[in-house]
Amino acid sequence: MTGDALTIRKVFSQIEEVRLAAGAHDDGPPLRKVAVCAVVTNPYAGQGYVQNLNALVEASQEIGTMIGAEAARLLGAPVASYGKGGLVGAAGEQEHVNAALTSVFGNAFRDAIGGGEAWITSVTKPGAPGVIIDVPLAYKDEIWVRSHYDALEVRIPDAPLPDELVIIAAVANRGRLNARVGGMSVDESKAKGEQ
């Protein structure tokens, strides 16, 4: 770490746009999903068990703001769904990347994309460069809106290196195409929030 910041080696972004599902499309716009990943040096790599991970927690706020703002910019539409994820290289521990994704990161990410009422779905795992991670997505204002349960597959060819973390912010502009399995709708969620 340099001061209160994590040292960033690179930022990796991906955009996916789904126009058809099973040959059909509903009345909404194409489903656009964006992931922005910060590849950072893990300050605890190679140290074995470390009890206090507060330095990672605190430094994650700046990362959350940065990659959240970039994800919203690349989405090019209001954020409807969000999720977060992380990878830790072989010289670290899974708890290191979890420390980088606590509510400190989540609140900064949420603020950077224009807000959200629901908790942010999350996933982490250890992995070698090129490992695939599926970052879960859910509606940003109500976790029970089933139409927005989704995921975004992310793979960075050269990360994480053994001494790195990958911190991921993911957003989408809408729920799944042709969602039709019931549950609370976005409109019902908004009406519930107005009561």
C-alpha cells in the first residue's frame, strides 16, 4: 500500500450486451452488463495469517468510488442492478479480498453509481491468472426482485498474480431478458418503498 491507497497495477473493464434470449426479446432495451476490475497489490501476500485487515478495509473506499464511477459511465444508462466480487492470488488468503469488499467498499460503490437500497450481492474466491468468476447481480433497491437475479462472468487473462487482489464492481441496466418466473416486480418494489 502507498499511504491509504492500494497500489493498482491495472484496471480491466468488460461490457456485455444481450439482445436476444432463446430467440426472443421483450419490450425493454438490450440487457447491458458491465464489470470494472481493479488489479491491486495484496499488502498481506506471503505473510500467512494476519489478524487485523483494517488497512485493506479502509483503502477499499477509494477503489469502490473509482471502479463504481467507471462502471456507471461504461453502462451509459441508469444502474438497475449491482454486484461485487473479488479474487485473491495464491500468496494471499480469501479473507484478504473479503476485507476489500466490506461495507466500506460497498457504500463507496453504491454512492458512485447513484445509490441503492439493497445489500450488494457478493462472491470471492482464490485463483490463478485467468480464473473465471461469476459475479452475482441483483436489483439495487430490493433484493427480492427476482427478475434481476443474474450474473456476469469475468476473466482477466493475467490476474490475479500470486501477490495480487482483483476487486470487481458489476452493474446492469435492467433485469434478465424475458424474465417470467414471478416474484416482486420493480414497480411493486417502488410502491413498497413509497409507503
